[in-house]
Amino acid sequence: MKRNKLSFAANIILAIVLSISFFGCEKDYDMFEPEQGVQPPLGTISLHYSVSTPTTKSTTSTKNSGGSLTSGQTISGDSAYYFSFWLEPAEGDNIADGIYRITDNTNGAIVYGPSAQAENGIDFLFPHSRNYTLRVQGNYNGTAFDYDNITVTVTGSGGDGDDDTIPPTSPVRLYNFNISGNNASVQVAISKNEYAAQTSSNWFHIYRANGTGFVTNQTVTSETDSVRFTLNFSATTNTYVEFNAAYHDGTAGGMWLTPSAGENPSILYSGSQDIPYNNSGSFFGFRLHIISTSQAELRTYSGVTVATLGTTTNVDIPGENGDGPANGYTVRWSGYKHFIKTAITSPTFRYKIGTNGTWTFLSLTQNVNPEYRELTFPNGTTGELQFQWGTGNTNTTFVPATTEMSTSMYWSTTLMTLVKNI
């Protein structure tokens, strides 16, 4: 009996020791779990966005807690309209900026960003109806933040929600086209899908301008499914830039992507081995076309515009985001504050949430820039935002300024109003 009691006591002690060891190990394990995104302290900075139910176009909205997003959250919106994301504070001398990136969950392709430089907010028109992941990283007043794993469910308003149309420039994407003085630049992303088995190889890019000055073995940012790099060239109209991406396979010059590949090759392929220069068939290409001192485009060899310049000079206009020069800077915005470009002497403004919403009139204030009026939507306004300006201060007397509004990228020819998800 004595021996059994000792054994029983020893078993109890052993169980306690094992229990302590188990919980101690579990705590150590938790310490090594990956973080889901570093959230800033409350009241310092926040990421904003919320939208209405996309399929019903009703006046009800999916309102996020506190009007801000957190890592791991899921939101939804209509693919027919631009999505607006922004960081608060969005006004004043010390606005919050971050690097935005949006990834297509279907194929892992990055459809926006990473931003060339930190920005307060973005407008984005999603190319397909499917799920995407948003990430925003930055540093505000010495505090790092990382909003990660935010799922954006994009639902189509007019189709079957399963649009898989491949962009005509595929597998290439051109973005952040810029001109500064005599120099032009554009950022390039090229899919590695043609050599999917070689995605982890040592990749590089090559280029030349006007058929001469061939340069090879240039660095790239290599990602799982694509490579990214920047092309710099002379800001001279009609300059024709050719480029490609390749990986080192042990042969001289490496293994290049094939611009003519596929049933419908990229429109950046000129269509012949010797157009416009010898061996042009081995490159993707575009031509710089300068329209004016403030407008320029990148066009294919056949003349199709594939990128538009933001601006060649610093234009004193309000707002951090919104329409560019191609839209006449018609609408600009920073957080809930919006800036409207109008020639109307005493304009009025109205808005509603969703097609079936009720119009609400807001007063417009003259901005220091005489071309603009400004207003701030009530804090927490959420949904499929439809808005107009014009003359008349009631629904029966209101006459929309259709000519002015129709130049904006937010203009809906179907609804005859400006629409975006906010």
C-alpha cells in the first residue's frame, strides 16, 4: 500500500510537471506565430472604405466598425464603379501615406501596386468580379502600420460575375508613366507564366530605343509570378522603346519571353520580326507620343494608347486623389472632402446612396483655387455614392451639369450621374 501511495503521488507530481511544460511550450509556440498585420494605436491612423450591397443597389450599407478597416476584414462592392481607399488623417499638413498593393486571389497576380511611392489613397476599378486581397503598409509619425489580408469581394452589376477577359497588353502591364524634364519613365510588370517552371530562376530585363543601344542583363524585382522593373528613356516624341524579360539558363543572352506567344498575342508585339526594326519580333514595344506640355501617351506600334501621362508639371489643384489630366481634373478627393471643378457661378450639389436612395443637397464652398468648389460628405457616409452638381436647389428645379460631369472617370453613362464606392 505504501508503495502504491508513493506511485500515486509521483504520478500527480509528474502530471503537474508535464502540464507546466505543456503550457510553457504552447506560449513559446505562440510567440513564433506570424503577425496578421501591425495595427496602429487607436486615434492615430485608420484605413477607410465601406460599400453598399452590390447586387441590390439598396440604400442599406455594409458599414464597418468605426468607419475603418482592420486586417483580416472582408468587404464587398460593385465592379462597375471605382473603389476608393484612403488613410486618415487625410487633410492638413501631416496626412497619412502608405504603400498600397492589391492581389488577385484567383491567380496571385498583383493588379495594383506596390505603389511607386507612399500615397494617402487610391481609386481602383477592379478588372474582374472575384476576390482580391488588399494590403497597405507605412509609417506615420514614427509608428509603423500594416493593414493586411483585407479581402475585397467584387461582384459584377451587369454580367455573370465571371469575366476572365485577358487584357490586350498581357502578359505585360505598364503603369506609373511619368515625364520629368527631358526624361520619361514607365514601370513594367511581366508575367512569368510562359516559363512557369523557371519562376525561381535568375531573371533580368533587356531594352533598346529606336532600334539601337541594346542593353541586357538589367536588374528586376522578381516575384512569384512576375518580374517588375522601370524603363527610362528620352522624352522625345515618337521615341520607340522595345523591351523583354528573360532568365539565365546557361546560354549566352539567356532565355527570353516570346512576345508572339498565344492565340491572341500582346498588342505590344508589332506583328513581324522586322517591324519597325530588325529583330523587333523578339521584343514588346511602345511609342511615346507627346500631345502637349501637359499630356502624353504611350502607344503600340499600330497606334493603340496603352498608358496616359498623369502630368508633366506640378499642377496646383486640390485633393490627393481622383481624376487626372485626361479627365480635366474634374473631381478630386481627400478622405471625405471632395473638390469639384465647375464653371457654374452658383452651383448646387446633391448625392444619394444607391440607385433607390433619396437625394440630399449639400452646400459647396469656394476653394482657394478659383476653378474648384469643395464639400465634405458627413463622416461615416458609406455605400454606392452617386452624386451630381448643377443649378437649382430642389429635386424639381435641379438641372445637372452633364457636360462638366461627363469628363470625369466616375461618370456613368447608364445612370447619368457620377458613381463610386465609398
